[in-house]
Amino acid sequence: MIQTFHVSKQYSRENVALTDVTLEIDKGEFVFLTGPSGAGKSTLLRLLLRQDVPSEGDLVVGGRGLAPVAAAQVQSYRRSLGFVFQDFKLLPTKTVIENVALVPRVLGVPISQQQRRVFQVLKWVGLQHRMTAYPQELSGGEQQRIAIARALVNDPVIILADEPTGNLDPDLSLEIMNLLREVNARGTTVLVATHDRELIRRVGRRALTLDHGQIVEVS
């Protein structure tokens, strides 16, 4: 489902983010990407999201090489992905339902389908009763659940999450991981970047460790 072949990313002579990264994640797998701050985790996720391109090597997602994907095709490619950020990135002036509906609205999904799908994912994350609330009225855990609902609303085949529990306490972090495990159990491939090794231990999934831009451990 996700493959990288000798991927390197160099922003300048002094700033080398990734070096010769080769990895494979199977369809339906739940995998952690870990390592210290600055190890290259976020850079790799940006490459997979096609927000950036590698200096060398190639990435293949769902059998599709990303190197030949033209700028005009990037939006179409991203429709198969869901992305969850550490800082939620919810629009403060929009309600919960408006935040979650943003993706299908941008993609031109008919209004009736938007409403049905948004309600489904909000019910799934247990927050259908907060549809008319604004982000500032929600707890950190609730905001991250809304962010996950937004990532799921387009029924993606892959979820990429960049430090999704970085702003949460240990109990809420495990709660969010359990929700992502439920997503994974439905067949969605999940890749989570985190530096929290204790959380990885508690969840018990395969982990790829990056250090100074290189894969140094697979466990």
C-alpha cells in the first residue's frame, strides 16, 4: 500500500531531512513512525501527502508512483488520503459540522450526501451531539476526534497522522489511538508519526524508527 525506494530529501547542503529511506507498509496495516524531533517523520509524511517531492528516490502509494503525479493531479490523489494534525487545524469560526463537511464540499459532493456522511462519521467518533458547537467549546480530546472525523469523511484508504496525540494527556492519547485502531479494523491503512515510545508500547503495533533521516530500527 505504501512503499518508498531509496528516498532522500535535502533542503540545503546543511539540511538533510531524509537519507536513503526504503520501507513498505502493507494494505490494512497499522504502523508507527517514530524517532526524536527532527528525525524526518514529518518530512516523510509531507512526501506521502505530496506536499513536497523527494530529492532522490520514489514513493509508491496504492500502486501509484508519486514522481509522475503532476500538480493538477495532486488534489485527485489526495482524495484517497486522510490527514490528522497535532494541532487539529479546525476552523474556529466554523461549527463542528461545518468543519467536517469542508472536505466533501470542496470536492463537490452533493449536499444530501455531505450531510449523511458527516453525520455518520460524527456518530462513529461519538460526537454527533456536538454538531453545532465551535472548536473553542470542545476539549482537546473532542477537537482531535473532530479532526479524525474530518479525515474520515471522504472514506480514505489511508490515514496519515502527524503527532495526533502530542497535545493530549496519556489517557486521552490512548483513547485517540483506540479510535484509530477502530479505523484500521475497518480496513483503512494507518500510519502514525509519534515520538511517544510508551504509547507505541501500549498500543502494540509495528514501529519504524527514524534517526537523522535514516531508518535505524524496525520493531
